[in-house]
Amino acid sequence: MSEDSATVTVGILSFHNSRETKAISNAVAAVGHDAVWLHEEAIGIDVSESGVAFEPDVDVVVNRLLLSKSSTPLEDLSIASCYAAARPVLNDPRNVLFAIHKHATATRLAAADVPVPHSYLATDEAHLNDARSAFELPFVYKTAIGTNGGGAWLVDHDKTISPTVDSRRAFIQTYLDPNDDDHRDLRVYIVGDEIIGAMYRYAPAGDWRTNVALGGTVEDATDDLSQQATSIALRAVRALNLDYAGVDLIEGPNGWLVLEVNPTAGFRGLFRATGRSPAVHIARLALERVGHTVDDETVERLSHVLDGSPPEDAPSSVRDDRVPVVGYAERVTVTGISGSKEVLARIDTGAAKTRLDAVLATEVGAEPPSVLDDEDVQPQVDVVVELADQRQTVTAVLVEDPDDPLHIGRDVLRNFYVDVRRRVKDDSDT
């Protein structure tokens, strides 16, 4: 199985309870080595005259920090940097810093002659809106750091847009219209210099975003990859110097272009489409960094398994005071692409999705694009909601309900405990 019989300890650095983290940990164990989940309850880093000591100690680290979902991404990335000072880390935090910022990614790729859509970022509102004349309507407006399709809008109006949304930089990008009902892109998953699999992702009805987390469907594209798409995806990963990544491409009039490169891309959708998991490939690459190998037959066998069961050292899931509690009604700040407004929101545990009054959506600049109007599908928009000092991007269903302009559904409430005895009173209550 390996050239050296010594057991390697692979640390999987992750502060989120993701199936991918578990799958990589279980893949390391399946090839005969030790895996340690480096979560917030486990990490200790001792720096002294004697050097650096890690508790628990590890030989190599797989960096699975989901920085786009973190409220303190630079603080989290600094933890990865501590490990990178003394241990091999895949992906290196210096390269992740580029990759998590979508416009920084586009800048580096364009400088390396990797094709990307036209995009523009400005730090001043007037400057950003002046630049809109170079973009046809509709265009894409999105936060530079985001995930799962959150923080992305299709803009087909002339209202002012802000260079920031919820304190995150935002930019504009050309919208590549497929000119049919198939809103589709291509995800290619790469580990090292190997393409593990590829899938087409199709947007759900009434939406233009293809993210699986938003209800998109997937189809195996591994055997359908053109030489151009293969070359561009590999060049993108090399330009960013990443060890593994999911590369998102979209087809334009002159061929494929890179939309994003995700250094912590999920692979449940890929496994659903292709029957192949990158977990064991990532595990093998980590072992190779410290001089060990795993035979191809073992990797091929385990690549058809996605074991997301919790390892023995998984973090505690016991309730504690850090989990916020909300009541039946709460004051919530809603932010769109041109403004914010505080409203009294109903906490609706019976609703799967958050619902937003259409008038309120217009007031904060979160209107659905008219190019996607469909009488059979309820329109949806992205907004940032701030509830109990927690911010989250949510895709809300538009409704006509001026009396209760915002109903918070389970898509947000999964991060909270709900105490139905509590209620924040409206100003009109006596």
C-alpha cells in the first residue's frame, strides 16, 4: 500500500460539519493511515524557543476550511497558516487567499491567459455604476466572497448598485445567456493533475444559478469533456497553484470560460452524477507529500465510495450557549443590492424556505430578473438577513404579504434554537 510501513497522521482542518470532511477522514483510514479532525474543540498550537508543537500532532494537513461561510475568514485562514509554517498543507493558505475571492481569482487567471468572463470591481459607488455602460443588461452582480450561489443577482434594471453587500465587496460580470431554457454550467473536479470527474449542473425552474445547494440538477459530463474544457480547467488550477479544486466553467460564443475556482468545493453532487468521489484522491495526494504512496487499485476501488459517516473524533454536537435563540417574532435587517431595512419578522418553523414581501424586496433592490419570469414558478431573490447578530445570505421566495413582510423559514432557522414563548413586540403593539 505504501513504500514505507510507518503510519502517517493526516489532519483534516475543518470548522464545519461537512460530509466532505468526514469522507476524506474515512478515506485516510481506509488506506491504512490515521486521520485527525482538526476542529475548533481540538486544536492547540504551542510556539516556544524549542520550536512549534501541534496538539494533536500531524504529519500533513488537508485544508477544508469553508472560508466563504465563515464570519471571520482571515482569522480561520491564519490557523491554516500556522500549520503551513511547519507542515505540508493542501491547499496552501496563501493560494486559498486568492481562490476564495472571485475577482482576485479572475485577475490571476486573466493574467495567465486563462479565459474568463468580463468583470469589473470598484471600491467607489459612482465608479462602479459608471462602469455599467460597458455591460449589457442583464448582468451578474455578486459578492466577491460567497458560496452555494448565495450573494449573486441577475440585474436587468438601471437602479444604483453598491460596491459592497453586507460589508463584502461586490462586482459586476457579463451574463452569458444560453439562449435557451437550459441554464447550464460545467463543474470539473481536479486533484493534483488528474481530473476525477465532471458534471453538468442545470439551474432549477425559474432560476439562472446552477448550484446543487439551490436545487440544481446534475448530469455526468466526464466522458463528454472537450479538449478545450479539459485544458482550461487544468490551467486554471495550475495558475492558482492549488492541490485540488472544483473548476466551474461556462460556455460562451467562443468556447469555455472559467467562472470560479473553488478550493473547498463540495463533491456530493459530483458523486451523484458520476459515482466517483475525490476523497481518496485527496487522501493519496496528502500521503504523497510526506513520501507515501497508495496503489492505483485501492484508489480506484475507494473512489466509488462516499463514506460520510462521522469519525470517532468528530466535534461535539451538544447544545451550548453559543447557539443563538430566537422567539416567535424577531427584528431582522434585510439587505439587497441597493439598501437595507429593518422589519419585524415572523419565525416560521413550518416553512421550508424564507418568504419575502415583493414590496420589501423592491425597497432593498432585490427584484427578480424579468428575463426569468415564469408564471408557473414563484420568483426568488437573494437577500442577506441579519437575525440575532448572525448574518446569512438566503434565497427567499417572493410573496404578496405587506402585513408580515418577512417569514424566516427553516433554511435560516437550522442555525438557531427557537423558543416560541419569546417574542419581540412590534412598535404598534400595546
